[in-house]
Amino acid sequence: MALNIVQKIIKSHLVEGEMKPGEAVGIKIDQTLTQDATGTMAYLEFEAMNIPEIKTELSVSYVDHNTSQMGFENADDHKYLQTIAEKFGIRYSKAGNGICHQVHLERFGLPGKTLLGSDSHTPTGGGIGMMAIGSGGLDVACALVGLPFYITCPKVLKVDLSGKLNFWVTAKDVILYILELLSTKGNVGWVVEFGGDGVKTLSVPERATITNMGAELGVTTSIFPSDEITRSFLKAQDRESGWVELKADASAEYDRVINIDLGTLTPRFATPHSPGNVCLVKELAGTKVDQVCIGSCTNASYKDLKTVASMVKGKKLSAHVSLAVAPGSKQVFKMLADNGALLDLIDFGARIMESACGFCIGNGQAPCTDAISIRTNNRNFKGRSGTASANVYLASPETAAACAITGVITDPRDLGISPQIEIPDDFPIDDSMVFFKKNKDVKIYRGPNIGDPPQSEPLTKDLVGEVALKVEDKITTDHIMPAGIRLKYRSNIPKYSQFVFEPVDPTFPNRCLSNKEKANFIVAGLSYGQGSSREHAAICPAYLGVKAVIAKSIERIHWANLINFGIIPMMFVNENDYDKIEQSDELSMKEITKAVKYEETFIIKNIKKNYNFEVKLEFSKREREIILAGGVLNYISKPELKKGG
Ligand code: MIC
Ligand code: SF4
């Protein structure tokens, strides 16, 4: 049977289930990555599993998110991560070495392999032909001990690329166009596979920009073929031996095909406050800009930043604009320094940041009140920049630099001839900031801010309690569990739990705690849990006694995280029931354990308003068992499952 790329990789990694769209399948994970903001909890969970060896081919622990070190907490987490990496032979990429996805693409990713990462932008690896999937930290911990990763066998959407991008039009504009077509909701259960003649016109870092921001579609992942361009990139990184060809069979079938002629695209923006609100840059031309930030795992490759440097060379930054530039990795930083591009940026007036997530996750560079901020990141959720009233526009480095030069929104095509930057034949290789040593006897360091993963109880027979919060459509994990200045509490669940839903309703945690002897429920609209993979958006609500989320729809990673921590994700059978239910209504779920075990639907009684409504309980057998056990840690500690691959 003719197979597409996604089917080929699933087939060669299938451990459980049947390769049919919609079926639950377990796949073998070859590589894992973690970053520090999710990694500390992931390794605490891994420790709780008590397995002596890791079972993956390669695992890397990156430090890139919490690098501001305002207080001891971040540095303590780094030390914990370094010592646990040493004990188990996990590679440890130190703070300063770069953003996990950029470094993984440069130094470790391999075509045809599976990669599971505790970060939603793990699909960046799809640019090099990996099946790279984002998940909660607990799923990565399970992969480390050799357990399969479970997904719904995806439907495959082929994006058939033809033609070639015009000058000033970039990979970012391609993914913004795809977001315009598909939006950020309704794409759960799909994988995007790129193909067509246009693929060969895109370099690996450009492909990676596209797969990186594919995360905003809500798809499981996105992937490019592995071809001669991939081979040259690996060769330039001195890793050609890891290259394999990867292409779809000639008559491979897809569940849907979209055709894009690259030559027809023009520069685009995602406007506030969603990556799915897309418009043309020229529609906003002339609007005054306060801030420009160029960096992040989406757009901080060598080509991105060298292009920006060439554009600004010999010019001066507009007086009213603040410009921050963060190279994606130490390798990129070094190349810019070696060839003088860094000096061009400094002369122009750029503020040079370290190679880390920084402003992308609200760690510094919060813009002024009501600011217009042009950024090359992938997310512009309200308040994520650190300033609730700021308006963040997402764009390509070329558009961002054009705005910095003129001080107003500018279509880069108005600037004349675009610089043509080639990908080098040899990248400078220096892995000295990746610490790799195995010492079983090393003492694992635990600072005072580092707690244990929370314990949970098996699901009780009945659940009765209150709707502690009712929220609208498109609630992101940044709404549920803010990052920015709260990030340092990622290893301290009781403390971090005080900030659950802070941007939406800061009284939520106390309300839940005062009702903790009963259950707390969250009611939500469409696409609940969009955005990041942060499992804290499930762990902390679980700590506050949340037992179920009843929503119109829930995004993939968050859905899995809820189950992993024993919260039941339920979907309304009739969406009109969302309108009837109100915050503080009392709900009764009689014999919920029986329903979770056997039923596909369940009747909930609204005690306060005296009516019944129906919800879906659509789970795989394994998911049912996890919910009944109160979460994955309880589930895998069952003697019959404690096999560790
Ligand atoms: C993000 O971009 O939102 C993050 C911060 O990288 C998250 C992970 C986290 O919250 O630590 C993600 O994308 O998964
Ligand atoms: Fe870091 Fe931003 Fe990328 Fe998340 S999206 S990994 S915060 S650079």
C-alpha cells in the first residue's frame, strides 16, 4: 500500500493499536527534549517512576526559558536539571546555548525519527523530517522510561507547495497564510505534511519556521520530506551520516489537500490577540510602532538575523522604537559576531539579548501601556508580553526590521532590493555547552523551591460540586497558568497554584480552596487549553480540587494533560447547554466511575437549576483507566504496568 510520510513514520514506530485514523495508537519515541520551565516537573515525575535507566536513543534537557534568575529559584532548578541529567546520561544544554528547538534542529534532530518534547513547539523538528510532537512533561517522563506515546492516529492534510517565494516574502508569511486558511481551532487530530515542487525552494530553517508555528493550528505536528536540502543542512552541521531520504509514495493518499503557490503570497501579520487573526502588512501601513522584538524559536536562525543585520546596516533606529534582538542559539550568535553582523545590529541601536526565550514568554521587554509591539514570535495572546494593554503583531524578521527602520508599520517590499542571504556550507560546531557525562552516583541537587509532584486520589464514585469558573472560547494555557513573572514557581505547585486563572479571575484559587471538600468544575467554550504544553495548567487546577472540565471542545495537549492528572475532560453533547449553565451552579455526577469505565455519554444534573444535560465521555481504554486511577503516576505504579518498556 502506498504510504505518505506520516504513515511511514507511524508504521515504523507502531507499538500498539492499528494505523487507522481515529484509533488510539502507541508509538515508540526515539528522542526526547525538555526545557527548564516544564522539565523540572517532568524529571521529578520521572524520578517518581523509579526506573534506573533511560530507554531513549537520545534525550536532551535544555535551559532556555527561565534564564532571568531574579532570585535563587531559576538557578536552583538549573542545578537540579544538571545533576539529574548527569545521573541518567541525559544531555544538558546550559543556559546560553540557545532555545531548545533551534539547538535541537542544529545539533540533534534526525529525519525519520520520533521526537517527544515537553514544549508545544517541538514540531520545529518537522523541518528536518522528524515526527516531532509536543506533550506534557509527564508524557516525556513516560517516554524516558520506555513507554510508548499514545496519540489518536491522525488524519493527514497535505499542503502541496508550488512556485517560489517572491523577494521579501518569507516562511513566516507561509505559515501565517496557512493559519488564515485553517484558523487556530478545529484542527485537533490532524498532521500537516508538506509536499510538492515548492518544497525544494525552502531551506531547513525556513521549513522549521513553518512547522514550528504549525503548533498554533492545534494539529498534532507538521512535517517536511527529507531531501537533498536536508542532507546539505546536516552536512553543514557535520551530521550528514544521520541523513535518510523521506518522501511520500507516488500514489500516497491524504485526507485533505490544500495547494499553495508560494509565488502568490505577500507579507502578513497576525494581529492581536491570536496567531489566527491574520491580515496583510500593507493594510496597516503607517501605524506608529513602539517596540520591535526579533528572536524566538520561530525566527532566530542565522539567515533570519543576518538578513535583519543587512537591512539595518548603516542606518539608525527610529527614536521612539525599542528594538530587542535575541539570536536563537550560541551557534547563530557566534556567526553574527564572526562576520560583523552583530556590530551592524549594535550600531543600528538594537538591544542584544541572550540566546533564550526571553521576551517571547514575557521574561522581560514588557512593552509600554497600549504599545504596538511587532514581534517575530509565534504567540500574541493578550498579556503574554507582560503588558495587558499591549497590542502584539506577529511578523517575519523582514517585516519587523522594516518597521524598526521606519518607526511605523511598513511592508518590507517598500524598501527596495532585499538582501539575499545563503545558508552557509559549514556551520561553526561547538557543543561545549552541552554537558554529557553519566555518573550514577551523583547526588541530585534539590533547592528549597523544588517540591514533589502532587499526589492524587483515585476517582470517587460520585462527584458533587460547583462550577467554580465559566469561561469563553479560545482560553489558552497562558490564561489558565500565566508564565512571565510567575514562571519561577514552576517547581512549587502550592505556590504556583495561587495564580491559576490570574488574568481571568484572580479570586479563582481561593474560591476553589474554600470548596475543596467538594468537587470544583470548570465550564468552557470552544478550543479550551490552546497554546502551550505546560502541564501546570492541569496540575495546579487539580491541586485546587478541580475534577472535571466541561467544554465545547478541548485542544489535544491540554486534553492529555488533564487526563494525566486525573481531571475528566467532558464535551457537551448539545452545545446550547453551555449557555444554560452558570458559574456557581451546583452539579451532581452520580456514579461517574461507572460511566468513565463503560459509557460514551453521561447525564449530569444541574442541582441549582434543576435540569439534566448530557456530556461525551469519549476516551480510549487506557485513558479510562488513567482517569479512574486519578492520573498517570498512580496508573503506571500498578504492578502489572511497571514494566518500563
Ligand atoms: C510557550 O511558548 O508557551 C512555552 C513557554 O514554550 C510553552 C511551554 C511552557 O509553558 O513552559 C509551550 O509552548 O509549550
Ligand atoms: Fe521559547 Fe517562545 Fe519558543 Fe516557547 S515559543 S519555546 S517561549 S521561544
